[in-house]
Amino acid sequence: MVTKLSVNINKIATLRNARGGNTPDVPKFAMDCERYGAQGITVHPRPDERHIRYEDVKALKPLLSTEFNIEGNPKEQKFMDLVLKTRPAQVTLVPDAEGQLTSNHGWDTITHKSYLTEIIAEFKKAGIRTSIFVDANTKMVEGAKETNTDRIELYTESYAREYTINKENAIAPFIVAAEMARELELGINAGHDLSLENLNYFATHVHGLLEVSIGHALISDALYFGIENTIQLYLRQLKFSN
């Protein structure tokens, strides 16, 4: 089994919004990513629509041929309605605060167990696979299992930050968290600050990794290498995973 690459296209929408108009064309870019080898497309609409807009999500759904993953905080009814109407392959629940620059922590799955269980049941009833954004903490993984989620997404910012200092220490809690997830029969995704520098080491040490969602680093690399070549470079890092 090789880990799948889902490209987060938020930064393309940020670039478009900076100038107005429709350049770059977000749906076309997403379809090109698929054509160049991406196995999924991820978007993370936020209430202020500072990058991906809700209308973008609706436009993307009928155009994509790979897995569509929508991330966001379900506390916003608008987000709930969007996901239930769009019915992507997967919804990833992220505990973002309003106005937050970027995701910076996972769910406390113990404190929010009842809330997450209720939300997840609603999505699963609609036939949407669910994933919960969690830190590499076995207690949070165990708590995720209690919500009946299908998968977890390991929040990898701490790994990326520590990788250049001591990669063995950086990866250690993720190996343990992934082992717990496998024992509990939870699917494993990962994302946040994964890059060409650190992706292969992560994917070859975290066994059972089904999918990585990468946006900022991949789009930044594409400025130098071009998007087609960049996607192939990332896929190469995943070639011998698991």
C-alpha cells in the first residue's frame, strides 16, 4: 500500500483573491493536479472565505475524479450545510478558532466526545467518510475511536519543526500514535508542514499511513519546479511508504 497524496489548493485561491477575477482558475488548477498524479484534492474553507470560497467547493465537486476532502470546523452551520450538500469522499474536522491564521492544534477528543460523536453520526449517515484532526497523543487517539470516526489526521507541525534538530525524536510520538490507531482499527491520515525535506522519513516510519494532505510547502515548491514536476517529486517521496 502506498500513501496517497491529496493536494490542498487553498493557497491557489489566496493568490486569486489577492487580485480579484479568476486568475489563477481554482477548479482548473485542481483538475490539473489530478491530471499530474495527485490522488486527492483538499480544501479548507473558513468563515471569512479568505482563500477557498464556499462557491469554489460547490464548483469543484462535479469536476473532480479523485477523492475530495473538505476540512473545517463543524461549529459553523454554514460549513455543516456545505459538506452535507456537497457530499465529498471525506470530511476532516479541525478545531479552528474564528480568524485563526492556520490550524495549530488537534481536537481534545475526550472533552468534546459527545459533540464529535453527534457530528460524525450526521456525516456518516450521509455516506461521508470522517476524519478527526488530532495531536500525536495516544489518549486523543483513543478518544477519537470513541466518537466512531473512520480516520484520524495526525497534526504534524511538531514533527516538521523538530525534524531538522533530531528526526528520531521528532517521529517517535507519531509512530506510537499510529500504532495505537492501527490497534483500534482507525485509518491514519497526516498533514501540516510536511514537505519534500521531511515527507519520506515520515511516510516510511509511520506504518499504515493512508493519506497525506499537503498545501503550503507543495505550492511553494511549485513556484520553482512547476506544479506537474512538484507533484511527481512528492509522489516519489511516498513511493516506498508503508
